[in-house]
Amino acid sequence: MWKENTAEALPEGFFDDPVKDARVRKVDPPKDQMDKEWEEFQKEIRQVNTVSEAIVAENDEEVRLDRQIEEIDEQIMCYRRVEHLRDRQESVKQLMTTLQDRQSQGDEKVETDEEEELQEFLSGDWRAKGALL
């Protein structure tokens, strides 16, 4: 019992050696306390870094998805342009076959409106005709 009373009766810093003082008062030595605080600090930093990395990963995923959606929209727009050009190509082919059939049958009365439309289409600038709309 005398040792317990002595440890309680001694004020903090009674011994010049902080390690011996902490051992007599039955508390963690200052070096151990600093190490413990450093480890707790590092643990907190790791937790914050984990949360931060999760947020960054989520943002990266959102940016990647947005970029993919934009690329898909661009592909759809280009596909529509291709379909529009194919439709125009088909209409020109039909017009050409109609004119060739009429000429091959010996029908000299080919409508001049259709011929003029074909000539205008073939001789004009296809860019100005709205082919790339």
C-alpha cells in the first residue's frame, strides 16, 4: 500500500526523467504517448484518404459515363446522316433507272422536268444541296 500512496502523492514531473516519472505514476511514457498519437493520426489520414479516393473514383466513373454517352450520341447523329445519304442515293438510282427504262423503250417523250431535275442534281454542288444535313 505504501507504493500506491507514494505514486499518488508524487506530483507530475517529480522525477527529472519523464519515462521514470510516467512509470511511477502508472501512465504511458511521453514517447509512447507520442507514438500512439502518431499512429492514431496516421489511421485518421488513411481513413480520410480512403474516402477521398472513393469520391475521386466515383467522379471519374461519372465523367467516363458522360463521355461515353456523348460519343454514342455523336455516333447516332452520324448514323442518321448516313441513312439520309443512303435514302438520297436510292432516290437518285430510282430516278436514273426510270429515265433509262423510258429511253430504252424508245419513249422519246421523256418528261423534260425529270431530266432537268436530274441534270440539276448531278451538275450542282452536292454540298450546297443539303446532302450533309
